[in-house]
Amino acid sequence: MAKAENQISAYISLGTNEMVERYAKARGLKKAHLIEDALLHHLQALRELPADIIIPPRIRVDEKTAEALRRRVHKPRQPTKAMKVLFPKGSRSTPAQG
């Protein structure tokens, strides 16, 4: 018995489209199959996980906040005493050896 299907249409960015095409091609998948699996996975996560742990792929901020973030990136604050204790100068974080 054939499965009923419905076609949807959506505009996506060129970058997203390029990622979808590369992923599908690398794994020998049809884009429609990849997109349906991604939607099912996302909807399941939204249904089963607490809303506060789902990190959106995009965060929109107003102009004032964006400017504050730009300033912070270009001129970061000095580390606090607690940060200096937590991350001593010259230390490197390495994965645990197992």
C-alpha cells in the first residue's frame, strides 16, 4: 500500500541549502528524505525535551544588544579572580586519557 505524501515548500538560505545538498550527496540520500528525517527529529525533540534546554539555531537581538556584543568581542573584559583560579595562565585543557 502506498504511503500518502504531501509536498511542502519553504525558502531557505543559500548556505543552508548548500549544507543540505553536501550532506545528502555524501551519504547517498535524497534531499526530501533528509529533510523529512530532520523535521521528525526536531519535532520529537520539541515534544520530549524541556523547552529550556533546546538551544535555537538562531538568536535574534535588537540593535542595541548587537552593538554591545560587538564591543565585547572586540574588547573583552579582563578575567575576574575566580576565572584566573579556574583557568590558570598557561594551563591547557586536554581530554581525559582512557
